Amino acid sequence: MASKKAEEEQQEYVEKQIREAREGEYPEHKSISVAENGSMVNDMEDLKQLGEDMEEMSTNSEDHEQGIVADPEQ
């Protein structure tokens, strides 16, 4: 079943992020006074992390092949 496979992949992705966070893979959160509100990234370190996160995400085409529909469909 395609949705079961997609759910398993999502669970594995979340577990990997949790494991890496525990191992210190991700930088500490910035204080509110340092973070720039409304910005996707605040510095080069954030940009690199965002790039790594985006590379691991499936594209819409890959999701569609697995039977996953965007919610809400746009």
C-alpha cells in the first residue's frame, strides 16, 4: 500500500532527525533577540542546515508517484 510506505518513510525521516539532534548534529537554537523574525534563515549555518533538510525531502512528483496528494491540493 503506497500510503503505508509513505508513512513509514516519514517516520524514518522524523526518527533520523531526532537521533541526529540528540547526537548534536544540529546547532543550538538561537535566542529570540538574535533570531530574525520572518526570515527563513538567519545565517550561513541555518542556510546549510535548511539545504540539507530540503535535499532529504521528496519532490511533488515523487510524492505523486507514491500516491500522496498535497493537502490542501493546490
